[in-house]
Amino acid sequence: MVPHSSDDARGSLYIVATPIGNLDDFSKRAEQTLRDVDYIAAEDTRHTRRLLNHFAIEAKLFSIHDHNEKDKADYVASLLDEGKSVALVSDAGTPLISDPGYHVVHALREKGHKVLPIPGACALVAALCASGLPTDQFFFAGFVPAKSKGRCDLFESWKKQTGTVVFYESTHRIYDSIADVQKVYGEDAQLVLAREVTKTFETFLSGTASEILAKFDADANQLRGEFVVMLSFTQESGNEAELEAKRILTILLEDLPVKQAAAMAAKLTGEKKNYLYKMALEMQGDN
């Protein structure tokens, strides 16, 4: 049975992770939670109904998706006030991770309602842990813009990002997105693409952007499915470039004022003077 809230007069919202492909990844706790709650709020009720039918779970369903979740927050709150329990699920994986649910959870927290996670499958974590890329720090960007200009601007902003960058992409845009990665980074980013994670044709592709594009050109089947794209930056971008700039500034600041040190560092590193000036001020503040 689902546990009682600390306030027995009010119900709880359960954030329930569902399988992203392999149905055996559905946890016993998640399955039991969906059996026990009074209502299930689903991103797509038809999709969730298939999952429930597979596990012979009967439930009252209603939809919460990108276009209605702000309006549905009050409805969920009213159910909880009546002492009902509600589970929130997305089509696959962990709700709210590039899926609907944030507005509902935020609103319920603001109202003092209890929100409980029922963890399970998540494409982001599944792909990252098997990628071979650094996992001590990572930045998750969700889905990137659909148009090339927006993608390139976003990719450009990641040049100062530390750790591995992860984003989701669809089969229809994966080729163009990797082409834009090549446009922005050239050979200065190592990529791992996880395709169809936990499904029958799960595949991991690794290499530079140009190498990944060559694999797409050689086998169009590699363009099919849903993708988790992971980037690890090399010397010319990301954390190593920042560390080199700090090393140079540390030396220059021993003998030069901040403005001159930043100007000299800009000549040596190719970084923007304003960026280095702010970095130098922060370094002096830390000292």
C-alpha cells in the first residue's frame, strides 16, 4: 500500500519512473504504487494504458501534459485535499526530466503538499554511466533548439562549461544537430551517442562529430530512434581552457595590474579580454 502522508487528512503525489524500453526495468515499488493510488496523471493516457494493461493494473487516469499542466495543478491539489493519492507518470522514464510535471510539483510544494519520488529508469543516467565519459561533473541541457541558429548559439555557450554536457535529440534532427556540433567545435569535442537505450537495438557510437557523421552516412539505420548525446570537451574548450587561463593570469598578476594582466592573457590564450578581466577580479577576490 502507498504510505500515509504525515497529515492523514491529505493525500500525496508520487512521481513514478516507468521503463524507457525494457519492461523488466519497472521496479516492484513503482508497480505497487500504481496499483495502490487513487488516480494516475499521465502524459499520454493511451500510452500509459498500454503499460498498465501489460501489468494488469486498473486505475483512474487523467492527462497532464505540456499544454495543460499549469491548469491541472489546482485539480491535483483538490484531490490531495480530499485525501486521495495521485501518481504522476510520463510516457517513459522519470517524470519532469525533459517531460511534463514541473509546474504541478512546484505548485503542490508551494501549497505544502507532500511529493514523493519513486525512482527508476532515466535515459540520461543510463546513457551517461555507460558512456566512458567523465561523470564527476555533468550538465544536462534537455532537448536543444530545433533550428540550426539556436543550436549553434547554445553550443557556443558551452565552451566554458565544465564536465560532460548531455542533451536529448530525436531521430529527425540528430544528423543536423551533430553537424552543428562539428560546425562549432570542429574536432575539439569527443562525443558518445546512446541510441534506443534499453531497447532491442541499443547502440553506443563514439568519436568526434565528423566521425559520427561518417557512421551515419555509412549506415542510415544509426539515425533511427531516440538519442542521448554526450560531449566531453578537449583542450581548446571547457574546463581545461579555463584552467590554462587561470594559470597564465596567476603568473601575470604577480607583476601586472588586473587590466594589463587581462590584456596580456587575452593575447596569449585567444580568450576575450572582458572574460579574463572578470576572471582576474574573481581570483584577486578569492585571495
